[in-house]
Amino acid sequence: MTASFITLVIQQPSDPRARQLMHNQLTHVISLYGGSVSGMSLEDEMTLCERLQERLPDHEVEQAREEVAALHAEPPRRARKQGHGTLKA
């Protein structure tokens, strides 16, 4: 697998405590192997994307895929160092 992202849709248990435990364990395992959660939704975003893909023209879907690929191809931006200059009037 060459992509640096994975998308899963997990149907959560109905018990709130079980949901929390599952979330804690998933987060733990992800960080244990050097990953991080970069986004989360409480909706079935994959099905939403599939429905949008069915409704949009093929060229718009392909353009969106290219835009997403370009976003992830950019090197991470480094924070600029702020100097401790002085302001003079």
C-alpha cells in the first residue's frame, strides 16, 4: 500500500461505554504503530462520497480526486520562526 491514508467506516456499538472503549483502543493502536488520526466524522462519509460521485459528471469527480492527490503530495509546511524584533515609531 503506497497511500499514507486509510479510510474506514465502522458501525459503532450502541452502548456509550463500549463506544468510548473502542475509540480509546483504536486511537492507542494507531499511535502505537506511528499513525495519527487526521480526521473523524460521526457520519458514513464513504457512502456520501459514493452518492455524490454517482450524481456528478465524471470530469468533476476526476478533478476532485486530482485536487485531493495534490493536497497530499505537497510537503508539510514548517512554521515560520518569529524573530524578537523591536517596533520603532
